[in-house]
Amino acid sequence: MNEIKSMGKHSVYAYQCNVANREEVLRVAEKVKNEVGDVTILINNAGIGTVKSFLDHSPNEITRIIDVNVMAHYWTLKAFLPSMIEKNHGHIVALSSVVSFITFAYGTIYCPSKFAVRGIMEATSEELRTLSNGKSSIKFTTVYPSFVRTGLCKKPKIRFPRIMEELLPQQVASSIIDAQRRNYKNKGIPPHWLLLLFLIRYVNCANKISIIS
């Protein structure tokens, strides 16, 4: 926030919120509306995960991952989408992942949560299109990064580094902003990943395992 202000941008606001908590999301959303105004761009990028066997996860760990990675999308949409619909103006951006197309061992909780993000975005977009008879101007952008250096998976062993490079958070942030400004419906990071993901989805299991192992 201070860095942004140092660039000469004085109208900067920051709010702390546990997006997995519905009541807190609604409370903070109301505060934002009162202090700043209606939100017209919503970027859902919160995500957590663990890399270990499904059987080693505690019930609380499973619930926590699903609450942050999935349920938070519902709560923020509940909070901010109505005003967008009322004005027929807004943009929803959500971070899914390449693992919403291809899974990996020890991703039994994390991977399905990213499948869910893709489903939420596609279904909500279709719902608004249907309810408005095709006249909705609200945009939806789903982003599919590959491996990002966030600490979720430390020192990942990548079989094909030229195809699946480890991304820096700054790279991903810039690509997200670019995708939102260009109104992309889907954005792979790196860009070639989106086509590759669709191809991988339909290759036979033996080749798929060879690619992602």
C-alpha cells in the first residue's frame, strides 16, 4: 500500500478479511461499499494447499482448504455480484490452475478445489447470460497458472522445464492484470499452456502420466 502511494496514487484502501468466513466477507464488503463505493473488479486469488497423501489430511485441513479455495468464491460473489448485476457492469477474475485439467499425486484435496473454481466461473457466467437473455455486460476471466513459486510446493521436480517452468509471483500478477484489461475469458500462464492443457486432457492415460509425473 505504501509502495503504491509512493507512486503518486493517493486513493488507496486496504482491508483485512478472512474470505473463508461468510459473515466477515459480507461485513467487509459493506464497509468497502460505504467507504469507497461499489466494487466493479473482483479478483479471487486466495488459495492454500498441502502436498501429502489424502489419508494423511486431518478433517480440519480438508475443510480449511475447501473453505479458502472454493467457498470463498461463493461468499465474495454473493457480496459483490448483485451491485454489478444492478449496474450491468463489472469484471470477475478468478485464479484456477493447470491442475484443474490435470491432476497429480498428493493433490487429492488441492486439485479438485481448482476444478471447482473453473466450474464456478463457467456456470456463473452462463447463468448471467441466460438471466439477461444474452445482454449481460459483466465479464469473467479465469486464469490457469502452472507452478508458481509461492512455497506451496518447495523445489518441485519438473520433467519438462521448457514447457512447464516455475513462475514468479510478479509474472503471474502482470499476466492477470493483462488478461483482465483485454477481457480474456481464459488465460493460461504461460500462454501456450491453455492449448496444451486441452490436448493433455484427451491424450491416453499412459502419456498423461509420463507428462505430469
